[in-house]
Amino acid sequence: MAEEIKLKCLRCGYEYSELYDKSEGPKERACPKCKSNSVRPLPDKQK
Ligand SMILES: [Zn+2]
């Protein structure tokens, strides 16, 4: 089942969220803004 995770681009600082399906395993992500693949997941602080 997919869950929503938050991601941050280390290159331009853009933050966004994406649906992540664990059954698909790790996949390459690219920043929608600058197309960099230096994107890291953020811990979810909003709870
Ligand atoms: Zn970026």
C-alpha cells in the first residue's frame, strides 16, 4: 500500500510530497523543479 512521504531537494531546497509504494522498493527520484536526483526523504514532523 502506498504512503505519502515528504521529500526535499538538497540542490535547490524544494520540498514536496510523493506517494511511495513500499512494494516497489527503492526508486530514483528527481526534483520536479530542478531535475536533480539529490532528493532525500524528510521525517514527518506534522503529527
Ligand atoms: Zn531541486
